[in-house]
Amino acid sequence: MAWLEVFRTAAQLGSFTAAGDRLGFTQSAISRQISTLEAEFGVVLFDRLARGVRLTEHGRALLPHAEAILDRLDGTRRELAALSELNLGRLRVGAFDSANAALVPGALAAFRTAHPKVAISLTEGLSADLLGRLQDGAIDLAVVAGYPEHGYDSELFDLRPLVRDPVVVALPRHHPLASRERLRLAELAGEDWIAGSRNIESTLLAACVRSGFRPRVEYVVAGWTGKLGLVAAGFGATLIPSLAARAARPDVALVALHSEDTPVRLVQTATLRARSLPPATAAFLALLREAAGGARAATFDPRD
């Protein structure tokens, strides 16, 4: 491309010497580059005159093509610079439901304020599904949740911790144990429970089994809103991560569990190890870590 810039400048100025002055080369260096370009195309591009140079018929035919190529290259440089400076591009984020309720929106709002020209998309789903979308290239960053005993593939994904998300118990506001500062799960062995599945080992209620009893699941509800609605109406207790609990309704009591009984969910960011981070993703990660710092300060953690 440097040869074409030299060619265009010499054609515009009608002089190898003047082209050299503009581009910072000697007259002989300009002449060598033009000769190399002529050898490449197999034609003479300039008539060398006593004073200056003049395009040949071949040179006049090449000039509009050279100008188009150089203009396209300039446009490409500007687009790449805009991507780097976040004046262009896209941010594709995936997150699980309670992260979208309490953690991700604030970071997205800060990103939009700082970089209004970047297009934002947000996908909600289960953590395992989000990692699949990340691997397929449908999103650039996933906010996922998991437990230490069930970690994700750290060779495939670059996993960075955001916040510890301890589980608390949700009880009806007027439950006899609702005013307690802390509970042992075994104290709730006789309660009716609300869970996301009757397969207890796949739910948060697996902590009850580890505490020595098998909980009696009376209602199966997938979403946190529905679970908390049943709790408020007095149909039973449920376990809920602190991030989701931050949006709890006022007629539900949230009580900490003893540290030995408390499952702690790990909220992490995931990106692909083999893929370079887009500039927008890198900038959003920094804002997400700031939001996580605020979430840590506000999170109800019985281990603190």
C-alpha cells in the first residue's frame, strides 16, 4: 500500500522530489519505489521529464484504482480506531436471572453512558446454556453462577470471580422463626418447602440433606418471584441466593443460615480462553467488577 501512496502523491504533485518532500523520503527513494511498482505491473507509469514527471496512459488508468484502494484503507483504519476507542462496535452479554435483577443492569447503564455508540444486547438463561452460547460465539461474555463442588471447564473458559452469593432462607413474615438472626437448617426439618424441582439433589435444598434431613417439597416453582409469592402466602419456606433475595417482597422474612449450613454460590464472569476480548467486552468487564464491589457491600453474607 505504501507504493500506491507514493504513486498517488507523485501523480498529484508531478514530481518525485516534491513527493519525497511530502512523504519524508529522498527523491531517489521515491524513484526506486515507483520503479518497483512499474515492475510489479509490467508497465511504465510515468514519463520522466526534464522537469518533473507525467502520468502515462497506464498511469492514468491506475490512478483511480489506487485512489479507491487508499480511500478504502483509510476508511478501514478509521473503523478499526473507532472500535478501539469504543465509538463503534457491539457488546453481547449473557447472564442468569438473578444477576440480571441486581448486578448486570447497573454495569450496563454505566457502559451505555460512557459508550453510547456501542450496540448492547443482553441474553438471559441458565449458566450452562450461556456457556454453550459463549462457546458458539453468540455472546462475548457470560455471567454465570455455580458452586465450588461443581466447577466449570477452566481450560476452555477464563473464569473470573465477581461475588460470593450466600444462600438464605425465606420464611413468611409471621413465621415463629422469622425474627431469628441466624438459623440451623435442622430447625426447619418439619417445614413444607418450595423448590425448583422434586429432584432435591439438583436444587439448593440439597443443603438440607447434608444437614441430616430430607425436606418435604410441597410446591415446585421455577422462578424466584413465584417461590417468594408462595412463601409470603404462608405455603412454606424456600432457600434463595442473596442476589435474588435483594429484590424480595416486604412480606417475606430473610434469615441467615449458620455458616456450616450455608451454600455459597460463586458468581463469575466467563470468556473463552482462545478468543481475544473485544474492546467493548474488556471495558464492560471493568464496570461489572465495580458493580460487583457494590453488590459485595450490600450482600447478606453470614460468613462475613
